[in-house]
Amino acid sequence: MDIFLDYCRKDVVISKEAASELLLTKHVDFIHHCVENKESYENVTTEYLRMSGVYWCLQAMDIMNRLNKMDTNEIANYVKRCQQPNGGFAPAEEHDAHLLHTLSAVQIMVMLGKLDEIDTDAVSCYVASLQNEDGSFGGDEYNEIDTRFSFCALATLHLIRKLGNSINVGKAVDYILSCYNFDGGFGTKPGSESHAGQVYCCLGSLAIADCLEMIDTQRTARWLAERQCQSGGLNVNGFSVNILEKKKR
């Protein structure tokens, strides 16, 4: 049972030979490899999330003070080619627009200081078109609902300075609060299991809407603190582990 519980906690065993500091040069080399090898198997098979991948790489390079090592003009031109007629951004050319990649595209252009090179009015209309009557957001025209997409919508509109005049912010907040669980976490939808990724998205959304006071932040902080494992890392949820530990006792 102990072995099974350790597996459920998703913890890791860190060897004594593991590096004790970040190997920044290797991080930079890895990102350059990802960017430059456009015909590699990995690059081709991850085309469906490329816009977000570009953002992750840029953000990592920026944190390491290596953003000047990237071809920012090439990246900006790629982003502009991915804006679709409906105003949203696709992960790659000839793909469909999605809120996830629309946020990534806007984040990239803000980071590069080139936000004025995309049609932000069209972006605003696209985001607004995906809000449902209950305040939730679909990720795209097929309307898969997830609190991640609520965050994408609010963050995108905040970055392009069009939050107050394009969507119903009050309904968006009400929907997010309906996904708040008794344990202090948030789920993808009302009644869904708490997940650390959803907590990030929902807290971010409430912060953008200036509504963090509407939840019990201490209860949420406690839930997040309980995600830390013995290794020092964190898991995404503890629902199944808690049930198993209660049965064991």
C-alpha cells in the first residue's frame, strides 16, 4: 500500500548525483535546438501547440536574460501569419484559432513590444464571441468549456486593454466562483475535482477582475501547500491520495 500511495502522490526520488543548480547554458542550447530544427520529428508532431511553445521558449530566454539571442522579427512575423479571419490566433499556419494560442500570441507580441502590429480589435471581438450565457468561455467554436479558457479570455483582454468593454466580467467572475470547491481549490467546471492548474487559472482570473477578496485565500493557500511532496516538488491534486490514506487508517 505504501508503494501505491507514493505512486499516487506522483513524487520522485532525487539521486545524489543530480545537479544542485540550474544548468542555464544547457537550457539555452535546448531552446535553440527546438527553434532551429524546424523539420525534426518533435517539431512536426507538436505543431498543434506551437504558438504556446514559442511563448514558453521566449519566456524562458527572457528569464535567463537571453532574449536577445532569439530572432524576434521572425517570431513576430510568424505570430502575425497565424491570426485568423475571426480575429483569433491558431497554433500554426493553416490551423484553427483557439483561446489558448490567442493568449500566447498576445503575450509574445507584448513581450517583444510589437502589440501594435496585430489587430487587437479583432482579437477582442473573437474573445467576446466565445463567452456563454452563464459567463463561461469555450476554447473555440466547438465550445469546450474549461476554467483555463476563462483565464485565457480575461488575460488576453487585459493585455490588449479591452477588458471592460467587450465581455460581461461580472458573469465571468460568477462562473469562476461556481467552480470553487470546499477544499479551497478550483475545478475545470462546477463540481469538478480541484486541480493546481485550475487554481492558477482561476486565481489569475479573479486577480485580473480585482475580485480575489471573494474567496477564502487562506483555505486556498492551505490546499496549495498540501500539494508539496517530500522531494520538495508539488503534485496537481490530492483527492485520490487522501481517500486511500483514510482507507489505510
